[in-house]
Amino acid sequence: ASAQIRLRVSAAMTVLTPVERTAFALRHYEGRSIAHISSALGLGTSATKHSIFRAVRKLRTALQPLRSES
């Protein structure tokens, strides 16, 4: 089951822009700070937070069917 979930999450990540995908991965997979992500992406703090917010919102929408199956 976990392998199937990983595949669905990977597929859902394709709906993100490259900046959203990188910001999300750095924040939620690597646990990096907003300051670190901002610096790495060359964005301001507000833009970085907004990119992560948009990524989470898009992933929740893309993975909604998965939540319904639980």
C-alpha cells in the first residue's frame, strides 16, 4: 500500500511548477527553513511561503481521491 501511495504522490507532484516542487520538497521532505529556501530559490520570504502554500493546496486537490479511499 505504501508503494502505491508513493507513486500517487510522485504523480501528483507533476502538477506543481518547478519552483513550487522545489520549495515543497525542501520544506516538507528536507525540513529546511523558509530563510534557507528563500536563499536557495532567490525569492523573498513572502514569495517562498506563497509557493509552498500553492504547492500544498495543489497536492491536496490532486490527492483528494486518495483520502476518500481511506
